Amino acid sequence: MIKAAIIGGSGYVGGELIRFLLFHPKVKLVGVTSQSHTGEKIGNIHQNLNGVSNLLFEKEDVKRLSQKADLIFLALPHGQSMKKVKDINLDKTKVIDLGADFRLEDKFLFEKVYKVEHVSPDKLKKAVYGLPEIKQVEISKAGLVANPGCFPTGAILALYPLAKSGLLSGSVVINSATGSSGSGVKPSVVNHHSERAQDFRAYNVFSHRHKWEISQEIAKISKSSPEIIFTPHSASFVRGIFTTVYVSTVKHHSISEVKEIYQKIYENKPFIRLTDNPRVAVVAGTNYCDIGVFSDGKHIIVTSAIDNLVKGAAGQAVQNMNIMFGMRETVGLEFPGLHP
Amino acid sequence: MIKAAIIGGSGYVGGELIRFLLFHPKVKLVGVTSQSHTGEKIGNIHQNLNGVSNLLFEKEDVKRLSQKADLIFLALPHGQSMKKVKDINLDKTKVIDLGADFRLEDKFLFEKVYKVEHVSPDKLKKAVYGLPEIKQVEISKAGLVANPGCFPTGAILALYPLAKSGLLSGSVVINSATGSSGSGVKPSVVNHHSERAQDFRAYNVFSHRHKWEISQEIAKISKSSPEIIFTPHSASFVRGIFTTVYVSTVKHHSISEVKEIYQKIYENKPFIRLTDNPRVAVVAGTNYCDIGVFSDGKHIIVTSAIDNLVKGAAGQAVQNMNIMFGMRETVGLEFPGLHP
Amino acid sequence: MIKAAIIGGSGYVGGELIRFLLFHPKVKLVGVTSQSHTGEKIGNIHQNLNGVSNLLFEKEDVKRLSQKADLIFLALPHGQSMKKVKDINLDKTKVIDLGADFRLEDKFLFEKVYKVEHVSPDKLKKAVYGLPEIKQVEISKAGLVANPGCFPTGAILALYPLAKSGLLSGSVVINSATGSSGSGVKPSVVNHHSERAQDFRAYNVFSHRHKWEISQEIAKISKSSPEIIFTPHSASFVRGIFTTVYVSTVKHHSISEVKEIYQKIYENKPFIRLTDNPRVAVVAGTNYCDIGVFSDGKHIIVTSAIDNLVKGAAGQAVQNMNIMFGMRETVGLEFPGLHP
Amino acid sequence: MIKAAIIGGSGYVGGELIRFLLFHPKVKLVGVTSQSHTGEKIGNIHQNLNGVSNLLFEKEDVKRLSQKADLIFLALPHGQSMKKVKDINLDKTKVIDLGADFRLEDKFLFEKVYKVEHVSPDKLKKAVYGLPEIKQVEISKAGLVANPGCFPTGAILALYPLAKSGLLSGSVVINSATGSSGSGVKPSVVNHHSERAQDFRAYNVFSHRHKWEISQEIAKISKSSPEIIFTPHSASFVRGIFTTVYVSTVKHHSISEVKEIYQKIYENKPFIRLTDNPRVAVVAGTNYCDIGVFSDGKHIIVTSAIDNLVKGAAGQAVQNMNIMFGMRETVGLEFPGLHP
């Protein structure tokens, strides 16, 4: 049994991590911390776990936990993980960071985008960007995995086969819609039910931080540097990200040709489902990324649907854990979604 | 033209008041205050009014405003209006209070229920409970009107004909479901979209403060004191209150007999619509109270649907204003709702 | 391995049954029928199961299936199961009927309420009303289980401890709100998103058929016959039923006394969670029934929250299956819900 | 008073037309037809109008109505209006068609896109594409106005200033999200609340018919023919269309330069509001089109929010009527939306 601990368990991502790990057949959850809810039962904060587990949130003590645990999940606001990681010996205790601190390889870019100094530049160099469909081998050897952002997960998985096949050039438009759980557990005007229940709007146009993460990874895969234009939108569902990417190709590519590229590349990827009709409601609660591919010959449109808290965060982290510890990547993540 | 001012214009009720008064043919809005948004354009806070009015939120100065205005609307949290009213000469400037401070006639009951001393007991004695379908004459002469609470509006209008006809006795069950706008503009866990969008729950069982207001008014109308059992529920819509009241009658009353009672009593009430199918979505955005009456002979069930911010707050306040200033009660409130 | 088949697998309840049985460790799903979708992949109709199973919907052939299967689930509109059951030898193949045909013990009452002749009166006599928290022993021996209706499940579980303790008398008010999945997969005006997304309304006041089922079971438990007044409401969530029951007691009962009754009676019931705050969103996707108990001494209010498709239908059917085949009742049903 | 009639009043667009015309100070509604609801009260079908008007739906008799009316609104499925218009003498009775039949100027293109022969090619030549912000003069003289489609309204208004200023070239990406009211009053799987309440998906990728309408109008304005790539999405709100357009420019254009273009061109357009934050919830129920302009120098993103049933259909039709009859274009359309 792998002994796992969670630093930051009272947010939405932390709650999903707890849920997955409690039911994972190969994991023992040895501790979950929360600064704001120390001493409370996890079922009081995550009511879905009421009666499921009697675990209490502990005070945060990274050193102590890292001695008890084989693996630590960090589910913290950006700027915090890089401090915690300093206290962890990665040779003894592996780390999966669900925040942004280790996603951008370039320290200076990170500091520009997140407006904070990076205090663990040595560990930044060791971090692996943990998108399992793309980096399975690297992840299997990693001591520190930077779990991808929610938007980048949906966008990169939609673009990966095109990037790998050299079909990306010029500018790539990425249009995404996210559910309210993406803005976290903290109440605010943008996630007030009265404001959001019947709303749709764009935000952070040209300036969302996930753009850099997408650009970095697409550049590495495609060996060119297509320009990424990324616009997130706030939608009126709770869970999920729907992404529509628009690519113009230099040559004519028939739809069957493009579909074949996707089929081949995603052939043995258990969480990728190619479908004509990706839907947020279908993947909600699951680790699937449903992908649809469309072409009119000159332009390719790819759509993807994920659950932002699962494939876009906690589920992908568990998938990474499975790979890091030599298990099948699907263990503990086989559950399908609900209908309706 | 009536000169009207609003103290506390940045909440949801304040926003609706502004909207109604800006379009009211007989009113000039001479000032709107907000402590937290002084100096900002109202259209920045209430985006629906962007481009509709260039009014700015003023600093709160009750004395000055009461000299400028014929009428002041107070849209403040409970415990505040009773302080503001001290600075207003009711003989010169009428007041409609949309908070709870002047709804309970019994000072000691108010203090017990709201856990705060009542600092305007003299004005409390002069206040008229402003439910226009019941107290039109009193309202027309009032200097200070206590605008009813949202739940009491729906509940009392559902019960009034039964109470007046002496059909209430024993205990009356009032089961209500409210939209998220009822908990106000301030973000909180209960109105977080992620928590509420697919939820339904009861709250303040046996202890909601509106129970006392309902009891007080029903007791006066029915001349008996039926026991009020009131349970509010948080529902996943934004606007509206749906109320289902359950009454057991001593004698057998046919459905046609009961319906006739409602038809007679609400005959000339322009905002009451008797229907077999009251629906929250139908009254949203309107000042209507749709009422459905059902009976199996021994038990009567009455359902009512209102918009909590309109008939349950700002619209009813404008209706009260119309009556206080000798106008038709429907002026500025004739708009129907949307479909869908 | 139990060989199970489903007659009527393309509706919402059928889809949930498929999902549970595919993942049940002790069940092999040997066939699923659908008249309207014969030959199609189940993942085309229930997109959540796309890629999860390659099963096809078969043509309905009850005889053949009953020879292959140890257990048949019937998920059909009322009036149909009683015809299918004629072709099944209950000594060889057990049946769980998720429709209404075997819920009312009195043939004449059934015919009056459902306006159709009962064509299997002999099997009606053998049927056991399958509410596992109440009838575990009877279910364990049954050949034909009538799976309870969704509203009755929430209502009876809320009332059972009071009924059993003799605290029910006079009239009992049951006020329920249901999600749109309760009206089934077939599109209609009442479940049109444009009409329902922001709506709340009562329907079938004094006339909903589930009332008879509740009355029958409560009468048997309480040995008195309290009058059941039941009002269902259409709410704007998708999954769940929230029920609020109102009981007046002859004697004074303190809240701790009443809570103790519930704790004792539900002590070893794994799917009952006593909580101060039952919520539809918390039980969605699970087989839990969360129950809250409140009292002011003279009146008792009990609230319950279930998922109408799980504890109110398919999950409860699997729970019944587990009991009928001598397994722990939780097998295949341990999953918690989501947060948020 | 203008005498107006509506052919096809029982759908969502028809209902909004009735609502606007009943409250329009210069219009008398002389007849509303419905084939499926002939003889019923409009308030039974559009419950928001219950008690507001006692009008009954008439049997469709275009000839008779066109003799009574100065103006006929056609709110019918595509392929029907072109038949009705044959019976109308446009010199005596003006027509505003809210369907698609007169939007595409090229008969052959229409027939290819809508797969039906155009039976009024002579009247097609006279029709004016009724987007008032662009064609005020033509509309003022028109006998037959083709009211624009809902998606084209939001898209063209977002692009118009760029097109007019010659900034469009290459391909233009238009990404839109629509509410469920856009698919009409008829219940179907895609607008089933259970399927849609928490969903988001793309549909008709590369093949939606509104693409041709957008292409036609943008080509005329821009005098070049930028390629239009248009993807509609089904969102989980009821009313509204949010559009995000992506344009790459040949030269560098600063954000202030681009904003100035929009300000100048939309200076005296009462229903266009330039804002940093267009939101569907803010324009719902109104005739506004809120537009946001963003640029990073090389790329321009424009977002627009409209109510698909108002600015995208019935409200725009009334705006066209106002212009056709020499009134201010805002008459009867001044109402703002709700907050929240």
C-alpha cells in the first residue's frame, strides 16, 4: 500500500483527492491537512464524505507528513507549494503539486506571469509536467510532478496529435468555457449563484496565466511555436471545461485523415474517448477527456470536454501517482459519469 | 412628480428600487446612497442599468436627503433603519422601510427575535405593515410603512382569504422555497453557484424570524391565533418564493366554495392572479402574486408564487408608495414577466 | 456470479441499473433490452457508458432472458410489468420490478389509482414491497420485489421511526420537491430546460398516485392510519427528492428524545445518514438517504434527501438484489457523491 | 396607431412579439394566429401574459389579416414565410419576417442551404436584411424586412466596425454559445432540462446555416470576403447568445485605436453598449447588444452578448417596425434587464 498525504484538503480539488484516495485499492491516506479547518471532520467540509470516513483535518506539518508518507499531494494556491517542497526530500517522498508553481520551466517567465519570486529553482528543474497521455515515461521516473492546469489539460489534449504531426502553424485559437467550481471554494461575486446561474461571459481576455503553460507544452511537442490565443469564459454549469480549438492548416487535410491521426495517437490511452459529440455533462465526475475532431479541409476544429476537478486536477493527479508507482494508470479511476 | 430617495442602493433590493423608480412616470429619483460604493456609477454595480442612468451612489446623509425628498426608501440590513428614521420628520418626509425593524408591533418580541434593542419605539407605534392587498386604507394615510418580508408576503397572501373567513384553526403548515437572491448580494457558502446550482435543502427549521411576522398578521386577520409552522428551503433558482400552505378545516368545504372565497376577496386586486398552476418562473421580474387553491373537502392547500425582490420587496414598496401618494397602485409596475 | 438482465434499459432508471450492474463485483449482466433502441450500443443512448461497455440493446424476449438470468429487473412504465411477469417462473428467476404494478397490495385500489386492470393478481399476492431498511427479512426470501416509488422512498424513510414508535396520528403533511430526471427521459413541456431552469411549482395536488403507496406502508407500520397529505413539486435541479414531513404529536417529545428514536432504529442501516442538514446535492449519485430531525416539542419536522434515480430507483433495486442473493446490502453501492 | 398582426404567435419568439406589441404605445395588436392553439387564450400558452391580455389565438388567415393590418410579423419555421408572403400586398401591408426565408439574397444559395425551393423569388429581391444598426435607411423604406438570425445578429454587430474599417481579412473565427430558448418551444432531447442543465457542447460544427447569413453581410460591408468559421455551442442558460470573434490583422492596431473605431461607429446607436464585460445575464430580457473590444496588437477579440429572443428576434423586429413607421427606434423597447 502506498502511503499518501494531502496538504490543503479543504478546497474543491483537495476534496476530490480525498475521495479518490479513500477508495483507491492500493493507497492508504495517512493524513490530510487544512489550515482553516484543523481538527474538523472531513465530512463536515465535504459533506459527500460524511459517514464515509472519520478522518480529521490535521494541522499542516510538511516535515512530519513527508516522513510518514511515500507521496504528498499539494493542493494549494499558487506561490505556496514552492515553499513546502523545500522541506521534502524527493528521493524519499514523491510530490505531486496541483498548483502552478512547477508548471512553467522558465523561472523568469514564472515570476513574470505569477508576480512572485520562485524560491525553489533547483526543484523546478527536476519537475515533470504531468500530462500522462504525453509524458508517461518521464512521469514514471519523476520525484516531483507538476500537475497541469485545468484549461491546459483540455487544450493540450485537443491539440497534441496536431502538434505532434506538425500540423500546427501560425496562430491557434483556443476558446474555453469553465464551470463555477474552477474558481474554487471561496465565495465571490463571480461564483454567486444569483450572478452566474443564467450567465456567460469572457474573462482575462489575452491575459489568462494558463496561456503560458499551453504555449510551453505545445512548443515542445510541435517543434514550432504556434501563437496561442486563449480566451476563457465563465459558464453556468458547475463542473467541466469545454474547449474549442481552431487551427488553419497549410495543406488540405481530409477529415478522415485528421481523425486517423487522433485515433493512432490516442489508441491506447484509456481516458481519451474520441466521439462526435463531446459534452461536459457526460464527463462530469470522471477522468475522461472526450475529444471531437472536425475539418472542412483547410481548417480543423477540435473540441474537448473534461471535468476540471478530475481530469483537470485531482483525477489526473491520481493518474500520475499510478504511473509514478508502477500501477496501471486507471486504478481507482474507472468510474463512469452519470446520465443524466 | 414625487421626489424619492433610496438609502442603501447597492444590494439586490436597492437595485430593483432604482430600476422601478427610474422608469416610474410620476417619480423623480433625487438620490441613492451606498456606503461601500460611494461615488461609483450605479451602472457599475447594477450592470443592467449601465447606459440607462448616469446616477452616482452618494454618501449616506439621511438628514440632507430627507429635506430634498418627499419619500425615503430604506433598503438596509435589520437594525439599521430604526436608527436612520430618528433623523426623519415623518410629517414632511414619508418613509418606506424594506428591512425588518418596523414589522413586529411588539417591541419586546422584536428585541427577542432580532436580538437588538429597538431604538425608535415611538415610531414603531406609528408604522403600518404595508401589505397593500390587506391594508390599503391604512397605508394611504401612513407616514412610515414597514414593507413586509419576502416569505410573509407569499404566505399571508395565500392565507388571507381563509383567515378572514374564519377557516383557520389549529396549526397551519407553511412550506416555502426561495431563490438565491433572497440571501442578498454578499457572496457566501449558501449562495455559491457550485454549492447551490443543483441543491435543495431546508434551513432555520422552527427558527426563521419571518415566522413571527406571519403569526402577527394572521392572528390579527383571523381573530384566532392559529399556530404557524414555517419552514423555508433554499432552492436552485435565482428569483422567487414558492409557498405551499396546508390547512385543516373543522367543517367540510368544497373546492368551489373555497375558490369563491378567494375570488371575492381578491376581486379587485390587480397583482393577485388566481390560477391552477402558480409558477415561480412566470412571476419572476413582476409584482404579481399567483395563487392556486386546492381542497379535498377536509384539507385546503394553497400555493403562491412571487418574485422575492419585486412583490416580496422593491415592487411592493413601489406599490405602497403609489397608495401613499394617491396614485393607482399599479403605476410603474404593469410589466409582465418573460416566457421563457 | 449472479446473472442479471434488464428489461427496459434505455430510460434514466434503466441506464443507472446498467451502470451499477456493470461495476458490481458479483454480477454478470447477461442482457439489456430496449424496444426503441434494439441493436444500438448502450453507450450511444447513455453516453456516460461510451467506451465503458460494448453491450448492445437487445430485442425484448422475456422468456428467453428469464432462462438465461437468475434475476430480471423490469424498468418499464406502469401497466407493463404485470404482463411481463406472467412469462417468468419466479421459482427459477427472481424479479425486481421498478414500476408501480406490484406496489399496491390491494388489486382494486391499484386498478382505481392506475386506471388499468391488474392482470397478475396471483403474483401481486407474492410481491414484497422492497424498502430494505424496513423489510430486510421479507426481501431476503422474496421471488418478486416491488421496488418502491421515488417519493415514497424519501417519505417513508423519514416517517418510519415515528410510525414504528406510535407517534403518528391525525394527519401527516408530506411536502416534496423533485428534480427533472423524475419525469423520465421523454422530452416534454414540464422538463423543457427553458421552462424549468428557473422554475418551481406544485403538481398533482391531492392526486399524486404515490400517496396511496405511502399510506399503505405507513398504515402497516404504525398500526394506525394517519391521513397522508402529499404534495409533489417540480424543482430546478436534475437529480434528487427533498421531502419535508410535518407531524403533530399528542404528547410533548423533546428533540433529543426524537433524535434517539431515529438513531436506534437506523443504527445499522448503512445508507441512512442522520444529519442536521440533508441536501439534495450531497446525495446526488449515491444510494444514501440523508435524514434531519427537528422538533419544537409539539411538532416534529423530518427532512430527507435522496437521489430519485438511485435510492429512489436503481440503487435501491441493487440493494434489494444484494439482500435477495445473500450479499451485504452495500456491495456495488459504496460510492459517495461529489463535492461540489 | 399602427395596426399590427402576428402570424405564428405560440412559439417563444411569437410570445415575445405579443408582449412587446401589447405594451407598445403606438401599436394596436389586431390579431395573433396559432395553428396548434386556435381559440385558446394567449395567457394559457404564454403564462406571463395571463391576466395581462384576453386575446385569443386566431386561425391563420393571412389574407384577411393583411387587410386589417398595416404590418404583419411572421414568426414561423423556415420555408413557411415565403408561402404566406404571396398573399400579402406589400404596398399596403408591410411585412417583417422573423424566419430565414428572406435573409439570403441568393435564391440558389438559399435553396442549397435550406434544402427547399424558394417560391417567392420576386419578393426575395425586395427584401431588406433588417439589422437596424447597419441598414437604418434601407429599413425605413422597406416593405419586406428579413429579420436577422439570432447568431448573425450577435456576430455581425461584433464585426461590423472592423469590417467597415477594412480590418478583416483571411479567416474570422466566430465562437458562440446559445441558451436553450434558441432551439424553440418544442421539447426535444437537446433542450431536456436533465440533459442540458449542467451541459455544454458544440453542434453543427462547420455546417450551421447561420454561417451563410454572416458571410453574406460581412462580405458586403467589408468589400472583401473574409472566410467565416462559425461554431455554435449549446449552453446551460435559457436566454442569450454570447459571441467571441477572433480576428488577425495585417498591421498592428493598438487597443485604443480599435476601441475608438467602435465608439465612433456605434456612437448614436441606442442599443449598443460598449463595455469591458459583456454578460448574457445582463442583457437578458432586453434589446441591448453589449460589446467588448480587446486587442494585443496583432489580434483583435470582440465579444458580444444579446438576448436571442429580443435583440436576436422579437425586439429587433419591433426596432425594425419603429424605423419602418418613422418612429424613434427605441419606442417600446427601453426596458433594462434584471439584476440579478
